[in-house]
Amino acid sequence: MASKLPDQTPSASEMSHIANCGSPTREDLDEFIARLQHRGSLDLSEVTARIGMARGTADRNVRGLPDAACCSVVDATHCLAREVEKVGDRICAALSSHTSVLACIQVHAPSPWTSLAVPELKAVASSNAVASVPSARGLGHSTVMLAWESAGQNEGPCLLALWTGGGQKRSELHISRLRVPPAPPGAPVRVHAERACLQAGGSSARAAHFLLCETYGAGKVAALIVQEYAAARGGAVAASASVCLIDTTDCVFDTLPNFAAFGPAAVLGMPSQANAMCLGDLPEGSVRRRDNLPESCIWASALCAMASRGVCSVYAWRARRLLTLDMEAEGDEDDDEAGN
């Protein structure tokens, strides 16, 4: 839709009236710019008068709030935010005084990079490049992911611990479920622990390794797998990367007997705790893979999964490259890449 403006030119008196109504002076503009530069509040006196400045001041005096007058809506919002933050701190302090540590469990998670045979990849675990990568990244070392999930009816929630660990010929994916019932302070706590261990498969000449992992909704795990193979030239060992989505409801979890909440017995990830299963042994449809990823993904340092959007992102810190995959797509659809 469009409207045609009249061609009539305003008279001199009308132009003078327009110039005198609401036209800011040079002093007003200088003051406005100065307040913006010093991040000062803008005085909204007309708005403050309409919402009742006098009533607000009286309420602050009755409630014992600071006497500093909030002369603008921005100031009033800042005052409210500060008071809310103080209330949150008091609530946290009150709750902390009535809580205690129920369990302290250690996780044995050797770096999965130590199991790789590719010389360049294996050297990353002990290189100086790892020291410059933030601890939340997984380049050269293992990371432990924690998430709460429902354990079924009448069992309550359980804590899911997920990590990749090396030390063997193939780095493995470890999944543990922990249920710690609430107990009064000082009372003995019995921890119910279950653990499953997965191997990516492959032969001795084509070993596959789990490097990164992330929870993907209820009962699902996303993982980055690096597959080693003999290169066509020179017989050197090369590698390729893929991302898989695993349905953990089809995994076999072994109960860990006599698992303690504290002390030497409270350690997860020991090789004797669970028998490793191969991805190929899981039922059909339990594993969905996205292969043929760019070569830079073998240097992946972070994995982020979002089940609500059905995507999984792989970030390679060394190559400065981000790849986002559609994990819900059917067939061999092209993957969309974001970033360089």
C-alpha cells in the first residue's frame, strides 16, 4: 500500500511552528552524546511522572530500599536487578547450609589419542598444542560429559557419565549410570552404578577409535569416530572421520557390585568393570552414521549435539573449521558446512 503526499508547500508560519516544536538544540545533542559515551542513564522525566515517581519513592522508604532516586526507567530496572541478585545469593547460601556431599566418584579416562597409530595424531596427546587449547575442548585429552536422565518408573533420575578413554589398542566409549538416593548428612550412602563399554570396531590394520562424545536427547549418544587405514602410497597409516548416533537403550549395562560412594572403590572406567561391545553387534537401526567427513575433522576438538534441531556440529580447533551435520536426514544427503 502507498499514499501520495500532497504537493502543497507549508507556509512560513507553519515552518516556524514545526521548527519550534520538539527541535533539539545543539546543547541537547551534546548532552545526549556525552551521556551515551559515559554510559549514563537518559532522563525520562515525562515517563517517570506518568508511572508515579512519588509513589515509587514512598514504596522504597516503606520497604527499606536505598533512598537513591531512580530518575529513569533504566535506573529502576538496574535497581530491581541488583535486588533480585541479592535474593538469589541468599537463597543459594540458605540451601547450601542444609546440603552435603553424597558421593565423590573418580573417573579413569586415559586420553583416547594415545591409542591412535597415525604418528601426527598420536603426537598431539603430548604436544605443546594441547596446552593452548581450552580444557573444555577434547584435542589430545579426554572429556567427561554429565547429564541427568530418567531411569524408569519408581527408580527416579540417574546421572549419566559419558567419556572416551584410551590405553587399549582401540579407544572406547564408556557410558555409566549412577543412582545416588538422597540421605541425611552423615548417613551411609549406597550407590547403584551400571556401566557399558563400546568399541567402534575395525580390524587390527583398520582400527577405529572413539575420540569425542556428547549426549543427544534421551537414550542417545553422538560420537566422533576416527577410522585408521593404510594409505595407498608408502604404506603409511592414514585416517578418516565419521559421526555416529547411538541408541543406548540397546546397550548391555553391567552392574558394578560393591561400588562405594567414597574412597578407592569409587572409581569408574577401570578395564575390569565391563565387557566391551562392538557397534556392529548392536541391533539394526541402533546406530546411524555420517561418513565421508572432510579430512580436517580428524583434528576435531569439540562436538556439540542439539537433539531439538536434529543437528550435530564438529569443530576442528587446529584447522579452524566448523561442520554442522543433519543427523535426522535419511540417505546420503549432502552435509552443510558452516564456517571455514
